[in-house]
Amino acid sequence: MKQRIITASILIAIFLPVAIMGGIPFLFLAYIMASIGLYELFHMRKLSVFSFHGLIAFILLWIFLLPDHYFNLINITELSKIEIAFAAVLIFLSYTVIVKNQFTFDDVGFILLSVLYIGIGFFYFVQIREEGLVYLFYALFVVWVTDSGAYFFGRKFGRNKLWPDISPNKTVEGFFGGIASGLLVAVLFIFFSNIQIHFFHLLIVTIIISIFGQMGDLAESALKRHYAVKDSGNLFPGHGGILDRCDSWLFVLPLLHFLIF
């Protein structure tokens, strides 16, 4: 527990000033986090990042992460991100032929889905910050408080397992306790921040992102169980890797953008 608290304190001390600054420093942080996240997924599947497919995957990720104004500024090809992704698909599939299936169709699917999962999640991490610091803090606090609420309600009142094949410790009672805890965050933001969302709209949005935040956590648990790993990485002592810390964000932040902007 002491190790977890120390690590969390250091992470907050790094993250908070960069989030407040926004702009290029925040974009740079998003690039670092997303790149580590993709590395962790490669590591789970035992794919080398120091390879042709690794190079293409990371280039595609970095293109996806670019905010639209930067992308339009440097895009000399006039291709959209979707068209670039399609070109990457053709390159990957051609590569499977060249290496005689040492790199397989399944590997192609895994890499493309990983790039989309990480790239879209962290793209909206940046987009939400550009909309306003209050929206980023709202989303992160809902995620954190939902997670903590689910844990404490589950420990205190949990009787019915939520999804034992995926995460044996999570309970139905914890799931609903997490949503209730997230709603408390929404109420506090309505009364004590300048968030520009109608009260009832924010409550509905909070319920949705609280549910999907927990779903993101379960999806990451399913992924780790499939690849028989305890944590996505060991970057943060006591906390695991980037994906262990950001799994809920990757579901919540794109969804939040779709629901309120």
C-alpha cells in the first residue's frame, strides 16, 4: 500500500502541472503514454516493436494522435487518417506474404485494433483537454471515484459476482455503488465548477461514462487474462503499466466527447 501511495503521489505531481499547462506539453505527454501503451500490448502478444510491423504500427499511432489542426498543417499527401489506415492495412497484409506467414493475419488484426484502441482513446484525451481543463478533470474524477466506489461498495456489500470469468473480485453491488459514487462527482462539479452542461444532462452522461469506465476496466482484465499476464506492464510500482492505469480512460474520453461536444 505504501508503494502504491508513493507512486500515485509522484504521478499526480507530474500529471497535474502538465494538464494545467495543456498545449504542446500535454500533447507530448499523450504521445509518451500512448506509445508505452502500444508497447505493452505488443509485449503481451510477444510481438517485437523493433521490427517492420512495429515501425508501421507506431507511425500509424502517432498519425492518429495528431490533433486535426496539426495533422492538416503537415499533411502533404492530402490523405485522411482513414485512408492512411487503409494504406497500412495493405502494407501489413503484403508483409504477411513477403515473410511467408511468420507475421500472420491474426497479428495484423491485433495490431490494427491495438492502434485504434490506444490511438482513439488518447486522441480524445487531448481533445477533451482542448475543450477545457474542467472537462478533463470531470472525466478523470468520475473514473477514479467510480473505481474507488465500486471497490468499497463491493467490499462492504458485495454478494453477487459481476463477471467472475473475467474479474472474480468485482460484484454487482460494487458496480452500482461505483455509478452512485460517480453521480456524486457530477453533483459536485455542477455546484463547484464552471462546467457548462445542464444538470440532468450531466447526470445522464455520468451514468453512461461510469458504466463504460467499468467496462473498460473489465475489457483490460479480459485482455490480460487471455494473454495470461497479471499487469500490462511494470512501469509504475504497485500500479502496473500504462494500460492498467488508463484502461477506463480509453473507453470514457471518446464517449464523453461524443456525448457533450
